[in-house]
Amino acid sequence: MKQSRNSLQEIIAARKNGDLVGVYSVCSANPRVIETSVKFAVLEKIPLLIEATCNQVNQFGGYTGMLPDQFAKFVWKLVEKHHLNKESLTLGGDHLGPFPWQDDPVQSAMQKASQMVHDYVCAGYTKIHLDASMKCADDDPDRPLDMEISAARTAEICAVAEKAAVQSGRTDQIVYVIGTEVPRPGGVEIGEDEIKVTLVEDVNETIEVTKKAFLSRGLEQTWERVIAVVVQPGVEFGDNAIYNYERERTKKLSEFIRADKQLVFEAHSTDYQTGDALRQMVEDNFTILKVGPELTFTYREAVFALELIEIELLGGRPDTKLSNLRKVVDTVMLDDPSYWRKYYRGRESEQAFARKYSFSDRIRYYWPNPIVQAALKQLFANLERFDIPTQLISQYLPVQHQKILQHRITKKPVALLEDKIKEILLKYSSACGFG
């Protein structure tokens, strides 16, 4: 039975009241992923949390080229287009802090981080994850960043967010998330044998030190709107590895946050976990589940499958220009290796494999490229011209083939792509108690 709760705050309150519910966060800037997520929320009549990260969307455009206000307008247009209940949508900002500007001195990085948070709040984002855990250029490179320094910087950014909230008349709507996972966001690098679960004493220190920093800035009432703290429950993914959830490792963490009357846990990098594992995480008080790369990984699977269908269906036709999508994407990635070079190591053949198939999914940074977009447009235009044989759909998209036989979806390429993305959304919504 589907839940009737619409807002993030209602879900958090229900979980603290003992209901086994959670919420998944679509942490992606991919337009097709976002639109599919909106359509899925409408279909299932469930709440939707969409978040942009500091490196995707910021005052300089991020890798998407979108400012916070532009991204928000894009999402809200989709909400209106597909008639999603506006109260069902929460917009969030993830890892808002100096992360994109770590090579700057502290003063410069914090000024940019403050401006970014200001812009997010003024643009209507209401779930703000504050993260100042990273070192800047003039921090001591040989020592971990002191917890008090990190907390003080977090409170400094929060004060800016609160001022922006007052200016926009939405103070009571803004909620905050504190803390960070280890390792850094975006997937682990090669060579990490085990992901360490956050210790209870460490998360307790994070909460207490951050609260003290808030109170020192006169943010007592603001602290009451801190809803979650980010921890590492031992789940991660890397280039070619997935670190699965083991609930026996998180018993102490689960018991700790269950006793807290205000906070829940937010878990990042839950991508590629099984449905059962995600459900266990919700039961174990990891109430907010972040997913991003798995959605674009699945997007990539679908468009690669569609290109294989294109080749089989149209490869012998002299009157048709093929998209050559996979070749086009790899050429663009080779021409600009900045988003993958330090992540994909090994021989050239191993790097070529990773560029296409890595769980870290660095390919997601290249879909907005105009050359790649032109190839995608060609692919869909080619397939739209013909009735795709069901045999080819069975070969390359077998789950979607079964749904076609059941008259649940059509054979249109966009319908096939979106349905494959919905497989992941359904896994998460079911784990969160919506299904």
C-alpha cells in the first residue's frame, strides 16, 4: 500500500515515530533521468527529492553549465508539464561547501561556497547539505582537517543560507543536513579493500561539535531544522567493485540514531545495492538514500542497447546515417580526459573498457557535450522512423520486451529508455515503503 506522505519533513517525522519509511534522493543532473523521475513520481503518487551537487550546478555553471536558478526552473517546468503535485517535490543541494574550490586558499574558497549556498536558497532549494569537511590550499596538507574548523566553516556557510532564507521569506521551509561520508563523494578509487563504517563516537562528535558551532553563531533555532547527518554505512562503489551493505556492521550506528529524537541518517553512494539491502538500510535508520551514478549507468546501458538495435536494423541501409554513438562518446572522452583520467588506470585497453562500463560512470559528465547530443539525436531519429522488431528488443532489452508483450509500454525508443531507468527508481521506492 502506497504511503500518503508528501513532504520530506513528514517522512522524517514518520520514521522518527517508528514507521519503516524512507525517501530516496535522485542526485543527478541528467535531463532524461530527471524527467523520468518526475513521471515515475506522478505514476506512483509518491514524493520526489531531486538534488544537484556542488560540482554539477553552481554560480559558475558547474559541469552542466547550469546556475542554481536555471536548474530549479528546469525541474519545475517538468513538474508542471507532467502535473506532479508541487508539494510532492523537494529540491536539494548536495555537498554545498568549498569542495569545487579546494585548490583555492580558505578565504577565497569559503567566499565562493557562501555565494553558492546563497544562490541555492534564493532559487528555492529547501534541503541543504552543508559540507565543509575538505581541506583548502592553505590548510596543513599533512594533517586531517580539525573537526572544530570544519564545523565552524559549516556554521559560517549556514549563516549565509539563513540570511538568504530570510530575504526570500522561506526560513521555516529550509532544512539542513550535516556531515560527510568517507571516502569523498563520487565513488572510491582503486585499491580500497574495505569501506569503514562510521564509528558511533565519530558521528556523535560531528553532531555535538557542529551544534556548538551553530549556537556560537546564534543559530539555535536553525539547529532545530537540522534533519539528518551523513554517515558511511559501509556501502560504496568504485571502478569495478561494489561494496555491499552488511547490516551487522551498522548495529551500533542504528541504535545510536534511533535514540535521537531529531536526526536521521543520510546514506550516500547507495548505488548498485540490491533492493533487499536498501530495504534493510531503511529499517536500520538510514532514512535518506542517495542515488545518482546508477541512474546514469542505466541510462548508458539503455542508449548503448538502442545503438546495437540501430546497427542491426539499419546498418545495411545506404540511405541512413548511423549515429555511431559509442564511438562518438569515446572520441569526446579521449579529446577531454579531465573527468576520467585520474580515476581510470591500467593499460590503455583497461581504460577504454572503464570509459564505457565503469560503475563510477564518469561517462555521465560527457552526455551534455554538443557532439554527443547530436549523436543521441541521430540515434533516436533513426529508430523513430521504423517499427523496431520485437526480436531485437528481446535481444538487447529483454525486461522491456516482456513489458511490451504485456502491453505495459510501447516500442518507442524513448519509452524503452525511460522504462529501464524506472527499474532503478522502482527498486528505491519499494525499499522506502512506497510500493
